[in-house]
Amino acid sequence: MSQEQTPPVNGWVGSGSTWNGDVTFDGRVRVDGTLVGSVRSPDLLEIGPQGRVEGSVEVAQALVGGTVVGTLQASERVTVLESGRVEGEVRTPWLDVRLGATLDARVVVTR
């Protein structure tokens, strides 16, 4: 997935919802509720300001506006927005942490 191409949202965990288990998807998925388990995708995971992901994430790109607790691995890019929080470990070749974000994680920059 290139930076210029943002796929349409084709999956969503809504506010007030909780998903327990493993998720594998193509395209873009947005989390506004809580997802507990593992997430795998060759595309984009977007976590809204009220969203929370607990577990292991392996995606091409992650856009974090909410909270990730666990391991976040992105083959292309991780962006932690002003409202975002990441606790645990981040592995990515490109890490963008915006002013106001919280990063309490071991960071490994891959090439």
C-alpha cells in the first residue's frame, strides 16, 4: 500500500463494541471500540480517539488516534496522532509521533 493510496474503510469495530479474538483483513479497518487479540493485515489499521487495541498488531500502516497496548509492527509506517497512546513495543521503518501523543514503548526502527 503506498502512501498516496488510502483504501476505503471495509471493516469497523464501533464505539461501545468489544471484539475478542484474532482479526485478519485486507483494506482499511477502523477501531472505535475495543479489540483484544491479534490483528494482521497487508493494509491500514486506523484506531480512532476512543479506540483501543490490546495484543499483537502486524500491518503495513497504523494510524493511532486511540490506544495500543502490546506489540505494534508495521512494515511501512506508524503514525501516533496527538490523541494517540502506544504502550509496549513498536517496530517500523518510519515512526511519526505527533506533539501531544504518548509513547511508552520500546522502539525498533527497521530497515
